[in-house]
Amino acid sequence: MLKSSGAMGAATLLSRLLGMVREMVYARFMGDGLVASAFFYAFQIPNLFRRLLGEGALTAAFIPMFKEKEMQEGEKAMWYVANATVSALIIACSIAVTLIIIFSTAMIEGVNLGLKTQLFFGLLRIMAPYVLMVCVAAVLMGILNARGHFFIPALGATMLNVVMIAAVFLIAPRFGTHLEDKIYGLAVGILIAGVAQTLFQFPLLFKEGFRLRWVNPWKNETVHKLMVRILPGIVGVAAFQLNIILTNAIAFGEAPHVVASFNYAVRLMELPQGIFGVSLATFMLPMLSGLAAEKKYGEFQSGLRQGMGYLIYANWIATTMTFVMATPIIRLLFEGNEFNVDSTARASWALKCLIPGLVAFSLVNIIARAFFALGDVKTPMRIAVFSLSCNLIFAFFLIPAYQQAGMGIANALSSMVNLGLIFYAIRRKFPNMKVKEMIQPTLTVLGSGILAAFLAWALWKWIVSMIETPSVWTQLTEVFVPLILGTGFYAILTYWSGVPAARDIWKLLKQKLDRN
């Protein structure tokens, strides 16, 4: 589990770091004002499909059925189902793209819109075809994951980020001199990036034996089952992503900076979530699906429990460190040109309110995948619908009062509600899951993370007091010295305390070092 999620985590780390470079470039290019909020909100509509399908519902529903075909009917039937699924996606996504373009055009041509809303629909119209590309890329990544490949599919996202970064320098300047015009160049860059990410998967797929062919999906029984499962799966696995879209709908009219400020906070939170949380959840789905298909429920529960322990260990230290170091991190990464001191203050406040939900976001992903591996899509859906309703209520009251910070609090609270309910549901399904074995290590991890964060905060304050002339090097020092020493202290403390996740990770690292 650690090896596979670690390999994927390495590719995801590269992708997320490039994604962070992209956000740094974006921040300096457009700041957190009206144009930035319109762009980020427009991108969230097609990007929602990437989050739901690439990291959630499609792969969660497709992989168990793909593995079942492979085990029961062989590779020929498996590839036939894969092509039928791709064919169905092309039809469905083409319809979605057409509807988005028609609706956006009707709003632009038929309604007297303000500048922010006009920008939103204009950008959305250009970016709509990204939906088709990202959905096809998602199912291709799911096929590779089911065949045991995690590194190359995760690496595909690096292509996305490279093209999007290049668009700022090579495409956007060709659209005009004003930011309101240049921003359309970034929308075109997103389309090119989607094509690059999709094509990146094909060489390895071809090597595995996959040949892209059109298959009529309407009469395919597996596709019918997939469509039935995928709709509740969208809500069940990706409640957080839907929360962002809906809360942004409320925030979009509050103030020019709210959506953009919250977006930068979300991107920072997604760095640890993607590196380990999404990587581990992606690996666990085919693993749990295989165990469920063979009815090895004892190993199923053990694997789920162990995966949850690893995730809590990795993401809790990310939570505490990010909370105490939010301001210097955002200042180092984003501040400059259009992104000023006030922008830093707004984004860091949003991040501090959002990051407490990191562990809950990630655990919901893992537990929901356990339900999907068991063929149960209704339970996560019902829980997510309730949590989503809570989030909308929280957002309705908190955003007008606290703006981007209110968005963070609403998302964090609703994710905790989601976790509590879905954890209760999995306990009811597996009463003998031996959860008590997790209590002592989890308490040790929580305490160690708080102590490590306090140490990092004290170091940061001391370093700041010693700095006379701020520079890039002093900013690097005040961020990385506390983070490295605080994380090292956490690793030592948890290893010394006998936390299983800490011991397992150290054992794996030692094996790799001895092998080299």
C-alpha cells in the first residue's frame, strides 16, 4: 500500500508542485480581483468534471466493474467494456459541452450583464470542451490504475500544468494589452492542456493491449450498470467539490476578491490532500475491489483500517503546519505584482479556516471508496446530500459575515459532518472492524502534530524577529526552516511513541536506502 501510493504520490507531488507554480504565476498575473474571480469560477464548472471523474465518481464506479470483467470473462471482454465506456462518455460529454456553450451564448447575447458576469460566461463558453477531454482522460487513467499502473497516469497531470503555465507567457499576451482581454488566452490554454493530458495516457495503454474502438454503448449491460452507479457516486465521493461550486455561487456576488482568495487557499490545501490522500485512495479502490470480489472481508477491513491510519498520520501534520504557517507560506508563494499585501491577508485567513477540514476531506474519500468496492453507492450519496445541505446552510450565514473565511469554515464543518456519518455507516456494515486499535495511535498523532506545530510557530516568530532586511532568501528561511524542523520533530516523536504508520514508513525508507 505504501509503495504503490508512494509511487503515485511522487508523480502527484510533481504535478501538485507544478500546479503550485501555475497558481504562483496566475496570482502575479491577475491578483485576486474581479477578473481573477470570474476566471476561477468559470474554470470550476468544467474543472468540476475533472475532480469528480478523475479523482472520484467515474473511477470509483468503473474500476470495480472493470476488475470484475477481467477476473470473470478475460481480457477481451475487459477491453470491450473499456471501449463501450469511452464511447458512452464521448456521447454524454458532447451533449454537456453543447448545452454549456448554448446557455453561455444565450446569456451573453440575450441578457444585459455586468462586466464580472459577462467575463464569467465568455470564459465558460471557451473552456466548455475541456469537459470532454478530461472525462476521456479520467477513464483512461482508471484503466491504467486497474492494470496496476499509478505513476504514469498521475504524471499526466504534469502535462496539464506545464501547458497552463506556458499559456500565461505565450498565449495570453496575444489577446490584447488589458487583463480583461488577456484572460481569454488562459481559457484557450486550458483546452490545449486537456488535449495534452489525454494523449499522454495512450502509449502505456497501447502497450497494455488497449485499442481505441467505437462500441455502441446503448446495448452494453456494463455501461448501463456504470451509469446507474455513477450519478450517486458523483455526490457520494465528491461532496467537497460540489460544496466549492455551490458556495462560490453565493460568494460570487459578495465582493470582487472572495472567489479568487478562497481559490488560492483551496489550491494550498490540495497540495497535501493530493500528494497522499488522493494517491492512497486511488490505490485502495482496486485493492479493496479485488478483496471484495474474493469475499476476503477480514483483509478488506484490515486494509481499510491501515489506510485510514496512514492518511491521518500524513495529513494531520500537514494540517497543523499549514494552520500556523499560512501567512508566510502565502506571502512566499503568491505575493508580487497584482497580488499585494492585502491579498496575502485575505488568502491566509481563508486557508486557516479551511485547513482544519483536511483530514476529514481525505478520510471521506477513502471510506466512500470502500463502499464503492462493496457495490454500495447509495449510502455515501445519502450522507453527502445531507452534508451538502449543511454546507449550504453554513455558507448562507457565514459568507456574508466573513466572506472567504466563511467559505472555509462552511466547507470544513460540512466535511466533518460527512466524515462522522460515513464512519458511522461503515461501522454498522463492519461491527468487528477493530476500530479501538486506532484510538491510541490517533491520539498520539494528534498530540504530536500540535506540539510540532507549536515548535514551528515559535521558530517562525524567532526568525522574523531576527530579520532586519526582508528578501526572497529570508522568506525562504522563515518558511522552510520551521516546516522542516517541525516535521522532523513530529516524525521522531511519533516513531518513538510507537505509532504504526510512523514505524511502517521508516521501515520502507530503510529498505530503500539499504537497497541503494
